[in-house]
Amino acid sequence: MTTAARSPEAQSTIRQVLGEDTLPTRRPGPLSTSLTLGWRALVKIKRSPGQMFNATITPVMFTLIFTYLFGGALSATGTTKDYLEFLLPGILVQGILFISTQTGVALTTDMTQGIFDRFKSMPIWQASPLTGALLGDVFRYVVSSVVVVAVGLLLGYRPDGGPVGVVAGILLIVLFGFCVSWIWTFLGLLLRTPQAVSGLGMLLLSILTFASNIFVNPTTMPGWLEAVVDINPVSQVVTAARGLMSGDSPGELGTALISCAVLLLVFIPLSMAKYRKS
């Protein structure tokens, strides 16, 4: 196209002859493309409702099993009601962590089908396919948390922090899940197969969740194991969420937020570098 064809006069002539829709539109921004691809992730959930089934039923099952089968033995007071107040924030964290592994699984599935190659050929912000998928996951985190809290209320859960404390605790847990999702994004780009990401994810998260304070107070553990549990970021987030939801001082809140920041600072650059090379 010549310089004259790009001039305002030439463009005006084109508008009159061909119409407005034939002119190039402005390139969409990062927020617009991320939200659009986030909506794509939600549509995929609608077409595959099993994703939401796993996101809600699994944590509910853990809540029921540990409350009624082990609650009396694990509770400090021997009552299931007290144990439920201890357990529920941890179940929220565990549920979101296991949901987060699906980020890497979905990513590798799209890559094997060539969908990400199409995204790369589009005039959009390069990171949009990744951020859009993570925004879709945030929706699943929120739905899972709401369902678990609702079941807890039916079982007798009465947090002293009230609605404000519960919402604050859920926001912290969802933030942590978003940060952890970047780990699975990087692993998804690295491993390249859904089976490998799923298998490694289940292994790592089983270790992180059971070597934490989700189910048991770490003071009952051997000294070396208690030290490991105390430095586990999962334990720090669970402790902070318990403090927020119970209305107590969330002593680990600062540490939990630092862990979230470290995850973002480490795995976003790694994921973006790997995505550019993939």
C-alpha cells in the first residue's frame, strides 16, 4: 500500500466507497484479550461440566470424611464441631490446590491440539492465552470455596470472624491458588503431556498437603516434621486463613503474602520464557 493510500484523505475515500468495517481496527489490549480468553475457559467448563464436579465434590468428600470419621480423634476437644472449625479453611486450600493442577493439564491439551500455535499467530498480547486460562481457573476456585463453606455451614460451622472474615479468608486462598497455578503453567509448558502434568501434580500436592497443618495440629508431630510443616507455604496460608475466618489475628498473613509474591516473581518469568520458546 502506498503512502497516499494511508493518508487521511485516502482513508476517507475508502470509508465512503467500502464502508467502515473494511478498515483495520485497533489492536486489542492485554486486558481485553485476557478477558476474552478467560471467557473461552469458562465456555470450556460449560461444555465439560465434569471439571466443576471434581472442583466441588472432592473437597466436600474430604470435609465429610475427616469430620465424621477422624474428627473426634483428631480434635483437641474430642468434638467434631471444633474439628470442623479447624479443618474447613484447610480443606478450602487443599481443594483449590488440586484444582490448580488442571491449569497445566488444560494447557498441554491445547498445545497438543495446536491451539496455542494459532494464538501465537494472532495480533494479541503474547501472554493472553496463559492469563486468560488462569482467570477462568479463578472462577472455579471461587465456586469451589463457596460450595465448601455452604456445606460447612450445614454441618454446623460457625466462624467467629463472620461474613467479612470468611470472605477475606477465601480471597487469600484464591490468591494463593492463582499464584500456584503459575507453577503448573510452567510445568505444562515443560512436560508437554497432560498425563505427565497430572501425575506429577498429584504427587507434589499430596506431599505438600499432607505435610502441612491442614488436617492435624503440627505440635503433635515429631520435632523435625513440625519444622518442615512450619515452613511449608501451604501451612502458612492455612494458618492465615484460619485466623481471618475465626476472627483472630492472622499471624501468618504477611508470610503467606510473601510466599504468593515469590511464586509470581519466580514462575511468571519462567513460564513466559518457556512459552516464547515453545
